[in-house]
Amino acid sequence: MCPADYYGIEYEINPWMNRARQADQRRAVAQWNALRSLLESAGAEISLQTPVQGLPDLVFTANAGVIYHQTAVLSRFRHPQRQAEQACDALWFGENGFDVQEIPGESCFEGAGDA
């Protein structure tokens, strides 16, 4: 999981994003903390990715890639606004013992949502 410290709507890359209708930052953080607590109380072991200012969607860790055993197939984001996340995700996967693989070619692939 990646804390929602910098979550917000800083750009519009899909129909659900609207900079005029901002997320409530305090509420987003509270909801994130409640989710983490719920998962931990159910016995989940949570690993954290460091949030990065300017990468508000890093909080959506399912978009980072797809994991199979100890292999992480890294996402290749379509929109330039999200492409800087790829380096953060690759670093996290590598530091946490995953064999990081990129998809061949130039196709876009946005993690669990596309899988």
C-alpha cells in the first residue's frame, strides 16, 4: 500500500477526474488509514511504498503491475502524468525481492486493471 499523503486530483486523464471537484484530502487519508487498519486486523501483512509529491495516483498500487510468484510485471502507463510512477514501482518491487520484468514492445499496460 502507498499512503494517501499526496493524493488529489492534479490532472484529468479519464472521465472520473475533474480538477474542479477535488478530493477531500483529510478524508482520503482517514479512509486510507481505516482500510489499512481493517486489513491488518484481519491478519494481512502490509508493505508500504513511500508516497511521492507530484505523483497523486501512486496510492493506487494495483496499477503498479501484476505479480506472479516472485515476478513483478511492471506497468507502462499511457498518460505522461503517470509515467514517473514506473520508476518508483520498479524500485519498490526490486527492493522487496521481486524479479522486475517489463512487457515487450511499446504497448501500454496499467497493472491489475488491465490484467
